[in-house]
Amino acid sequence: MAGIVTLTTDFGLRDAYVAEMKGVMLGIAHAARQGLQFVDVTHDIERHDITEGALALEAVAPYFPAGTVHLAVVDPGVGTARRGMAVAAGNQIFVGPDNGLFSPFLEGANWRAFDLEAPDYRLQVVSRTFHGRDVFAPAAAHLAMGVDIARLGSPISDPVRLPWPEVREVAGSVAGAVVHTDRFGNLITSIHARSVEPLDARLTIRVGGREVPLVGTYGDLQTGRPGALVGSGGRLEIAVREGSAETLLRARRGTPVVVSRTSTMPLRPKRRR
């Protein structure tokens, strides 16, 4: 059976970058008389937006078979001292820059990470400006064909993690922030469903100080009205039916979001000691 490699980048499709990476991987597989199956997750990640790339991977990875290799390149630090990395987590493998892109898969202890330093698993000539083609793609191809991840290089114990907005529980409330806006203008937050479920059914959601109702799905809202719901990725999101929550609420990444049992108790953040 052909190994599966997904691709997630901010390259777009106007230029040849994605095809170059696929060409490298197909060449390696052809030489080994093996097959590869490619799945393009997206190449429309906002340029240099590592957080958006991480959220895309978080959303899609659980639906792929065990052994899938996820090649992701959102790499504003290409050619600098940042490491290349392969991460084994949840029976899948992630390959790309060590810049926080794989943060969703570095929770707990059930992961292993390795530096992409072995010369046998990269191209002979490595451009300082295109590690996606010369370092990450070869590593992904070899991994998809069954190479042990530990052969790629030294173990990494301190991978870079994104500074996600802290989800805080204060006085019966849960506080987080907007971390992403999707193409529909929906505000994706740092608050997971698991943080909301312990609260009782009488919930109030505030986005940047404005109250919105909690609903089950987009169609439960009146056209043009905002509301909160648990999205398909398991995160609380704020939406406007047939409109843009980003525009209507004038919200963006970092806008505070608070889920409370009542609308009368103001949130008081914990003081650092």
C-alpha cells in the first residue's frame, strides 16, 4: 500500500514550490520502487502564519490513518538556526520546521521528536531558502516508506511551542481568546469544548465584552446575528449566520472571550504571586 503524505503550506499554487516538493518525494519513492499518495490539506495558509498552520493540522490529523506523514511548511525562519523536526504523535508523523507548527501534538508525554540532521535523508545540495524541498520533503518521503523516525537525527526534548493564549478558570468562568479567523469570518478560540462542558447549561459568552448566545449550530441563529458554538474541531467559536463575526464584532486574534455561568458576575483575573 502506498504511504500517505499530506501537505500543508503557505505557498499558494501560483508558483512551483508545491510541485517541487512532490517531485522530490516521487523521485525518492520511484527509486525505491514504492508508491506515495499525496493529499493537499491547504496551500492557502496566510503567509508566515504559524498559528493558522498549526490549527489546520490540529483539525485534519485525527481523520487520517495511522502512519500518515504530515508535511507542513510555514517557515519564516528558513535558513536560520531554527531546527528541522519530525514528530511522532498519535500514531502519525509530522515533518517541518521546529517553530511551533506542531504545538497541538506536543501536549502530554505521548510524543517523540527528532532533529532532521542525517544527510542520508535530505538532498545532497540544500538551499538555505527552500528547506521544504531539500530537507522536509525527502524526510517525509522516507518516513512514508517506512524509515524509522529515530534514524533522522538526534532526539529533541525541547521543541518550540506556540504561546497559545492561556485558558483560565476564574470564579466559575473560563477565559480565553480568539486565536484564528477562518474564511467565513468565524472566530476560533483557545477554549476547547472540554473546558466548557463542566459548566452548567446557563452559560453566557462574552467576546471583547459583548454578550452572545450559545447555540448548537449556525442555523440556530437568525440571519446576521452572532452566537457561540462548539465547532467541528472541538473548539468554541463565534459565528454570524451568513455574515462575518470578525467584522460585526470587530474582533481579531487576541480578543478576549469569556464563558460564564451567569451574566452578572464580572471576571476577575488571577493575580500573579
